[in-house]
Amino acid sequence: MTDATNRFPLEVESDPGLPLAAVAVAPRTSASRMVADALRAAIVDGRLPPGAPLRQDAVARHFSVSAIPVREALRQLESEGWARVEMHKGATVAPLSADEAREIYEIRAALESLAITLAIPNHTEETLREVQALHEAAELERDPALYVARNEAFHMSLYALAGRPQLIDMIGTLHRRGERYLRVKFGLPEHKRVSDQEHAQLLRFVRRKDIPAAQKLIAEHLLGTGQLLYRLLSEQASASGTPARKRGNASAPEGSMLAPKKRGRRTHG
């Protein structure tokens, strides 16, 4: 068995950004959640690229926990699409998929159009000030992992007053499922600027309680993101000789989440 399969990739670095021994004293459910959150963050920011091994014993050793919370964390990541678990091979970071990226944003467009329709009549000046603050925080953010969290917080604050907890939960799940795809936008900084401008316009529509305009913009905003990500990931897969159409098999080329992306196209989030 090779070092690549034996070693957890983050073991080769001293990484103060990941919780280690502190996890060991937490209850099992808390330890599992902390391990899962740390692994997600490492996947989002590129420290754990597609295909990286997630060996249970190595992960447990890295975080100074037992096998049980690691097994629960990996099971959670698999259910969310972050990890792939194969018989006799163990867990690896799931490959990027052009099809999955597009579908996530298509579903988000449908659900978030409904959510914003239901939420707009219930927004007040106080809640809109909170939304404005979240928008400004996301606009100023330059760290990919933090931007992902701030972007989600902005979107979810728009829908929080919809009064549909199951709908909100479904949207939140899709946001988490799409986090690592959203990071692609950081290779296209001018398109993040366009996305921030669209967020500002969306907030203006919500303030005016213009439901049709808000519906239309949120749908275009998200569908445009899905189409762009589909093109980018398909191009990357084609360049690396990997078929992009098979769901789950569109492995990103080496350094795909860190390499400069093609400019001149538009992205949203």
C-alpha cells in the first residue's frame, strides 16, 4: 500500500487552521461535526483536492479522535456529495462534476425563487439592515472559504422569513453541496464583482417588494452560475482527457481549483 493511500494529505503540513487535540475532549457527536466541518473547509480551499485519500485511521490520527466520529463524519460527507466511499478502496474526496454543478444551481433556482416570493412580504427595515450587512461582508471578502460562508449567509437571510422550514432546510443542503463549486469564482475575480452587483440589485428589489423582478433575477443569477460552472468544468475535464458527461467522473485536472481560470465569462453565486 502506498504512502498516497496510507497518509492523510494534511498530515504533511503543520496546519493551525484545523482543530486537532481539542476535538478529542468533545462529545462524540460534536467531534464528528468538527471533523466533518474541518474536512469540508479543506476541500473548499483546495488543501484536499478531488481524489485525495481520506483514510479513516489517518484522519483519526490527524484530529486525535477515535475511529467512530471519523466514520460518522465521512458518512455525512458522503451523503452530502463531498466524499466517495468505495469497497476495498476507502474514502476519497469526490471528483468535481460538471453535471452535478449545473443541476445543483438549476434546483436552487427553482427553490430560491419560491423562497424569496414567500419571504419578501415579511421583511422589515430591521431584517433588511441585517441582509445589507451580510451583503457588504460578502462583497468585501477575499478569502475563498470565508466568502462561501458569507455568500450562503446572505442568500439564506433573504429567505429566512419565508415561513417554510423544510424549504429552507433543502436550500441550505444545496448550498453546502455546492460550496466547492462556488470557489471556482475566485479564479474569475471580475465575475465575482458582477455577482456582488447582482446581489445589490436583488436587495433593492426586495426592499421595493417587487416580487416578479426578484424572482426573475434570482433565477437568472443561479442558472447563469450553473451554466458557467458546467462550461468551465467541462473544459477542464476535456483538457485533462477525462469525460465530463458521466456524473461523478469529471475529475478536475491537477491544480484545477487553484490554477488561473479563463477570463471573459460571467459567474454568479
